[in-house]
Amino acid sequence: MIGLLAAAGAFLLLHLLVSGTRLRDAIVGAVGTGAYMGLFSLASVGLLAWLIFAYGGARFDPANTALWGVTPATRWIQIILQLGAFLLIVPGLATPNPTSVGQEGVLDRPDGVRGILRVTRHPFLWGVALWAVGHLMVHGAVASIILFGALLALALFGTASIDAKRRRTWGDRWDAFAARTSSLPFAAIASGRQTLRIQEIGWWRIALAIAVWAALLFAHRYAFGVPALPRA
């Protein structure tokens, strides 16, 4: 369990204390953007692999006791949350977004805020947050709490980290984009700054999200050894 805690801590520290902070700016200034991105990507992949392998080992640790159980109701809530997660993740990955690497040109487009960006400027991270919350509901063992809790923390704090980084880099261009969007899903729509236009999200993106969600529901047992669907 110590190894899992160390892996989760290192993974979080890399993203929250380096990416999006002034330490990142200093490293970029020293080695250049390309070298930084390469080193950061390698470190991220390495730490993620460590986290996954540490979780696999921690599942058989005597300290991996369950702190809460699972009910049919929580399983169904989890399934609904996963649908919501993929309805954010898939359109988020398939929509041009200045919060993503190399897509700052969206800031200068008059139609830059469209589709899922009307809902949130961080659709992928909020989707990951929903995904993690759903898994925490049905995985109450200590190892799972550490794994999914770390991913939840990364997703939630990552939105603020990206906003801070983009604000320092792009200044007024970013502020204009941020003023027309919201980090919290549906906050810009609720405040009247945006209007929900489902057709802009793209029906193919929505259909793909549902297809991925359904495929994972049925394949979860075979891919991860744990059934996602409640037993009949």
C-alpha cells in the first residue's frame, strides 16, 4: 500500500506542482518548450504505469480493506455517471479547444466557443472527474480509494492549473475566451453567457460517446476482471 501511496503522490505532484505552475515556466525557459513537453510526457507515462502496477499489487495487500459496500442502486447510479462522463470525454477530445496542447488558434476564431465548450471549457477533465466519482461509489476498498481519489483530485485541480497556465501565456486573449465559458459544467449556460446547442456538439460525437460507454459496460468483465453491469 505504501508503494501505491507513493505512486499516487508522485503522479499528483508532477501535474499539480509542475504543469501549470511557474516552475513549468522556469523549466521551459531553461530547456525549451519541445524538450519540456517530451520530458513531461515521458514522466507522465512512467508515473501512470507505476500507479497502475502499484494498484495491481495493492489489491492483494492485507490493508486493502473495504470501507463501504456496493448496492444495486449504487451500481446503477455508477452506470449513469459513466454515461455522463463519456458524453463529456468523447466530445471534449473531438472538439477544438484552446485548453488542449497546440490549439491556441481557437482563441482567435469568432466561433471558437461552440459545441461542448458551451457546457464547459474543460470537458475532458470534468468527464474524468465523473468517471472517478462513479468508480469510487462502487469500489470502497482502500487501494481503489487511493487510485480513483488521485485521479479525481487531478481532474478537479487540473482545471484551475490549466486556466492559470493559459492566463499567464495568453493574457487578454485567454480572458476573453474564459469570460464566454465556464469551468464548472453548465455554469455559463445558467448565467446566461451561453446557450446549450446540442446540434453543435455533433450527433456523431454523442453517438460515439454512447457506443464507447456501452462497449465498456459489456467488455469491462473481460478487460478488467470485474463486471460493470449489476447481476440479474
